[in-house]
Amino acid sequence: MNILLTGGSGYIGSHAAVVLAQAGHEVVIYDNLSNSRADVLERLGRILGQAPVFVHGDVRDAALLEQTLRHHRIDAVMHFAGLKAVGESVAQPLAYYDNNVIGSQRLLQAMQQCGVRTLVFSSSATVYGEPQYLPIDEDHPTGATNPYGRTKLHIEQMLADLAVSDASWRIACLRYFNPVGAHESGLIGEDPNGIPNNLMPFIAQVAVGRRPQLSVFGDDYDTKDGTGVRDFIHVMDLVEGHLAALNFLGGNAGWHAFNLGAGQGASVLEMVHAFEHASGRKVPYQIVDRRPGDVASTYSKADKAWQALGWRARRGLDEMCASTWRWQQADVKQKKESL
Ligand code: NAD
Ligand code: WQD
């Protein structure tokens, strides 16, 4: 199939490009490069043998979207494009609603105009808000606690309304928990601008010497070691789940939601120690105050994806950390070479 990856030069989209191309699909990356660099295409070319087609565009540009869908005879869309920083969304809610919600609405209108009705959407476990029970299954009540999560929830609901209005739509909302790790080549990975918000890239930057130490946001939670517990999932498992969802949609119309998680939790300190083991480097840290908005523990029940998609996460903490370390070392080298 010809598949359009909006936001496809980003962290998760670029890994999806690898898995989809290696599965025999034609991939077209559509990205405004607001949080990624075009040089990822050259690196994808080194992994795949040839770089995917790239369209430099914004999902809010309806005309360019339609032109792209028609010109490349797109059969399905994977929608990764979006702003994703919770803290930033609190400070700039309108930017998040414009980019994420309006952008998604423009994409859907263009798809409808062009007769493309198969969509895999990058949703987030953030739509569940505060966990009311654990593990979290797809029937857990939704109710986001920040503007970013609300944009994801609004998009999911827009997609559900669309599926009710037209039974020919085939939609999978994939609710990611905590994606980490990198492709085994070390050529692509998570490349956050500025100070990383998320745990894993911060640990990696401490291990490689870019930052002096990690601040652990609280060790007084009611968890195994007092630090936060999260459901970390290797990005390669995550994008293999996207391929499984696409295959599922081939035989199942309508709106579907699936958790993409490992189905178990690991603590912040467990991740620190796993990274030290994988990298052979110390990761100095200090315990500081809790981060506002954090929950003690959250992790998924991933049974529905296994039963419906035949997919489950297979890679453990060691590979998450080892692949991140390979990427972090190579990325530093790449940045030096490009200076
Ligand atoms: P990312 O920032 O690396 O990738 C997003 C890509 O979308 C970037 O390349 C950016 O340039 C592009 N983009 C943003 N707005 C755009 C627009 N208006 N038009 C075109 N391109 C645009 O982020 P990621 O980690 O790869 O996340 C991909 C998707 O998965 C996002 O929608 C995010 O909300 C979702 N998600 C991510 C996580 C996570 O922890 N990384 C967890 C849950 C959900
Ligand atoms: C993980 C744990 C922190 C950084 C976020 C978004 C969510 C999704 C995934 C987009 C927590 C602790 C972190 C640090 C720390 N993104 N931590 N020191 O908050 O579970 O989820 O990313 O959809 O929407 O909310 O991930 O990596 O920020 O934090 O101690 O420097 O690591 O307190 O317990 P989180 P995270």
C-alpha cells in the first residue's frame, strides 16, 4: 500500500517508516520539520537502501494535503504529526488546539475529499487522565488532565463521530504509553530540542556527559522504590504495533482503540540502573520534589492488542537502554561531524 506518514520525520514516525518500508509498503513522509530535521531522511536511506519520498508540508495546509494524497495515490494514513509536550500545552493551549485538533480536522477533510478512509492515529495514554484502576484497559474512563491530552481526546472523539457518519472509515486510535529506545542501527532515535522533558533522553544525555546529573522527581510515592512507575515500550515494538493495526483495518471497518504498552511498570530508579548496566556509565542523580501533575504509577493492560492484532511488546528494559545508548553515542558523533 501507499502510506502517508504525517509527522513521519519525527521520533516515532521515522521508526514507522522503517517497519512499513521493510514490510513492502511505499512510504511518503509529510512533515513541517517543526520538531525534526530533514537529515533523518538520509539516515533512513542508509537503513532502507533508499530514502522515502518527503513532502515538506503542514497538516493545516489542506490544498497541499489533497495534492499529496492524489499525486502519491495514498491508500492509508498514519497520523503522527502533533505537538506533544504536556507542560508546553498548559502554557500555550491555543497552539496545541490549532496544531493538533485543527490539523487533524484538515487532514480528515482532505482524506474525505480524496476517498482515503483508512487511518492509524497516534493517540496517548494521557487520554485516561488519573488512573482509577490498574492495569489500565481500553474501557478505563477517559478524561485528560492537560490541554495536550485534551487535544488527543478531542481528536479521538472527532474520529468516532466520523466513523458513525460514514461506515466506510477504518480507524485505529493507538494509545501509546511511554515509548523509548531506538532502531538497532543507532541511526535514528529520539532527538528532543533543548532540555529533554522525558526521562529516557535525559538519562542518556547524563550518561554521555551532556548533563551533570538526573533529577528524580520524588521518591516518596507508594511504589516499589518510592519513584514513579511507568509502562515503557520499545519504539520498535510500538511501530510494529502500527503495522499490525494497519493489517487489522484491512478487514475491520469502524473506530477502534488499542493500548500499546508492555503491560507492566518499571520505576525511574529501575530505568536508571538498567541504563547504567547497558551503557557501562554511571548516571548520577539527586532526588528532588515531585513534578506537578505526575501520578505515582500507570501501566497498561495490553490484552486487546494481542487478541485483536496478534501484537504484543517483546523487547525489555535492557534493549530499550542499549538501543538508546547506541543512538545517543552515534547522535553525539553525528552532531560533531555536522559542526
Ligand atoms: P516528534 O515531535 O518527534 O514527531 C512529531 C513530528 O510531527 C515532528 O517531526 C514534527 O515536525 C511534525 N509536526 C508537528 N506538527 C506538524 C504539523 N502541523 N504539520 C506537519 N508536521 C508536523 O514526536 P513523536 O514522539 O514522534 O510523537 C509522534 C506522535 O505520537 C505525536 O502525535 C505524539 O503526540 C504521539 N505520542 C508520543 C508519545 C511519546 O512519548 N513520544 C507518547 C504518546 C503519543
Ligand atoms: C516518566 C517518569 C517522572 C524526567 C509523558 C507525557 C505523556 C507521553 C509520554 C506524549 C515520571 C520521571 C522524568 C526527569 C524524572 N507523551 N522523571 N526526571 O510523564 O510518564 O509521560 O511522556 O503523549 O503524555 O505525560 O513521561 O518520561 O516525562 O516521566 O524523575 O527528568 O520519570 O516523574 O515518573 P510521563 P516522563
